[in-house]
Amino acid sequence: MAIQSLAQLASRQPLKKMGDKPTSKLPAKNPTTSYWLTQPHHLASYRSSETTPEEVDVAIIGTGLAGTSIAYHILSQSENGSEPKVALFEARQACSGATGRNGGHVKVQVPSLQRVSKKYDAATAQELFSWVSSQRIAIKTTVEQEGIDCDLLVTRSFDAYFDAAQAAEVKAFVEEQRQSGATWTQDVQWFEGPNLERNTGIKGLAAAASVPVVSLWPYKFVTALLERAVEMGAFLYTETPVEAAETGDDGIVTLKTSRGTVRAKKVIYATNGYTSALLPQYEGVIVPVRGQNSILVPLAKSHHPHPSNTCNLFHSPKAVDYLIPRPDGNIILGGGTAAYRKDMEDRNPKWFDTVDDTTLINESVKAHFDRTMAECFRGWEDAEARAAMTWTGIMGYTPDGAPHMGRVPGTENQWILAGFNGGGMSLIFTATQEIARMVLQGIELEETSIPKIFKTTEDRLETKFA
């Protein structure tokens, strides 16, 4: 679908219900169409051969940001002539999972730091902020080095609080951390008072915090890295779901795919919300959760100021949207949790423990997206910004809110990078550099820069959603 046609679509796109509902925890066929995927890469349905190789050194399951970046880093870190035989497997088209459906947003929200500080300590909150900062730097550096055209923008982002009580609580936390010497507070600007609407462009706020951020077209970034990995020798098998993974006494993992059986010396599960389909010990530990996203197109020709910052709209502590302005004047708007909060509280299968991205969550979410710009943004009252496209995607949620990274407990030659709780863009890229080192050098997670709270452990496998 060409970008030029979005304005025509905005007023008439139906709420499609596509395909059959999935019956397993593997990716569903015929998912809703994401805006990011409307310009498919030439490797979207690529396969290096019609049948899979009999043996590989490293098998990577998943071609989103996690799987693709690991392949890229493994091959980049290998010396010429000593590159391992790497194969990537994807159930659908390349990068058609969460990375091809998210907001393209590399950011840490201040309430996330608040939760981490409360659950762990202030030092861990600082570590998280620094970790997300490292993602922004590494992604920008890689985009420049590889010459990737992915609309990368280094800017700032508002945490916009409509709830006065939440705003007061967050402000108190920031001030407390600033007084205690937390260096992350130097990157946070606080806005309140009579000039709040003018400074943010958002109506009806109690307060706002501004933090550094990077936004980009995630699919273009990842598929460019995937192309580079293939050029460096990686084998790629799209539309080739891995249906089972069995470990032999010799440690070799046999992967059963739709196109053949592969024996892998090492396996990396970059499977996020689909992990338990292949690793049953992660059932209830990494749970597939459905989110909804959209692209808004202003239909009216009236003048409306294009937002210069991205933002998270905190309608309440549990109802949050994310908004990313596009260079063409359109808006990525996702979340919509205010429209299904009751379902969230009940862990309704409309959104919780489902891999169904073939349908939308409900009609109320699109209606919420359609009215957000007029209700919340100064000068957008008459813009008639409507969702030209809206789609769903599957995230991986964990009970403790931290991703699972590192060696799969009880194995020697299997690693995992999954369970990002909707924030993978802000956590993954530098982790893949370190996971690549673990795979190539045999080192442990403690010998890397990955935050220790991310380590997958036997103890964490015991903590499941009730």
C-alpha cells in the first residue's frame, strides 16, 4: 500500500477480521496489515534454499530486532574465514512480528524508572536508564555506519500526565532522585504551570516530563541489517515455522520445521511472545499479549501544528498511549488501553495469553485513536485525524516486568532473548551484541554489560502469571 493512498483510506478502512483464529502458540497466519510492512523488503519471503540445511552451527528462531541483530553481530564479530554457519528461521515473512508492528520508539518512561527503583533500588533504575541510552547511541551509530534509510530521528519525548495525582507522584520521585545524585535526572526536564499547553502542545495536562528519545521505521532498520547478515553468509528461511525443538544427549538441538529437519549445535530463541510454543518451561513466564497500533492521517486541509516530539499520553497510570509523528505529517498512535481497561483487569483473552494478531482488539480502540488528536492536541480540533490503518501485534509479557536474556537454564548451547513487555526497541540492540559474544566466546551473562535483572534463571522460571 503506497503512502500516498493513506489519506483516501482513512475515511473508509473497515475493521477487518482476517484469517482463521490461531489454535497454537505459533504465529498466526494472515495477520492484520501493519503500516510499517506496506513497503516490503526484497527479502520478505526469501529462502536461501527450498529445503533447510541438515546441520548448522547456529540456528536463530525469529527475524525481528532480536533475531536479526544477533545474526548481524555474530557474523560481524567473527574473523574472516571463521564465520559459523548461521541460519535464521521465521514463521511468516521477515520481521513481521512485534518489530514490524510496534511504534519504532527507543525510550524509557519515568514511571518505568519509578517502578524499577521501588522493586529493586535506585542503582538499578540508573542502570536501566543508562541501558536504554546505550540503545539510542548504538542504533544511531549503526544506521550511520551501514547507511540505513529508516527515518531515524534523535529528539525528545514527553511523558504527558493528565492525572494530577500521578503527576505529583512522578515529580516527587524525580526530585527525590535528583537530590540523591541520580545522574539520569539531568536528562529529564519537567513542565507544569500556565505555559504547559504552549510548551507541550497537549491540552488538559497536569504536568509533563521530557526525556531523550530516538524514533525510526523499525522494519526498514531491521531488514537492512538482515540483508547485511545474508551478505555476510547467513542462511534465511522465511515462511518456515519451527514447530518443535528437541535436545539430544549430545547437546545437539533438532529443529523440526515445515521445510525439513535441522540439527543445530547452538540455538538462539528470539521468539518473544511465542517462546512457550518451543520452550514449555516458559509457559506462564513469557505470555503472549496483543496490542493495537494505528497510523492517523489528517483529512482536513486546515493548518495544524505537527508535533516536534514523540510522547506517551498517560490518561491514567494504567491507560497509556504512545504517539510518534511521522516525517510525512501523519501520526503513529498506539496503545488505546483506555478502551479495554476492563478486559485488561480481567486478563481477557481478547488481549491476554493470545497469539491472535489476525483481528483487532475491539472497535472502541479505533474510535479512541480517531478522537485522540482533536481531544488532546492544540490546533488539531478541525484536522479530522483518523486511523487510516490499524493493526494488532503480539508482545511478550513477564510477571516481574523484566525480559529474559542469556543461557536457557539447564542447557549448554541454547540462549534466549525474549519477553520485552512491549518495550523491546528500548532494550534489545546492545543486548544482541552481548548475546553474540556469549555464543561465540562461551562467556556468561555476568561477563557482559547486560543488566543482571534481565538474566533468565531457574528462579524466574518459577514465577508465573497466576
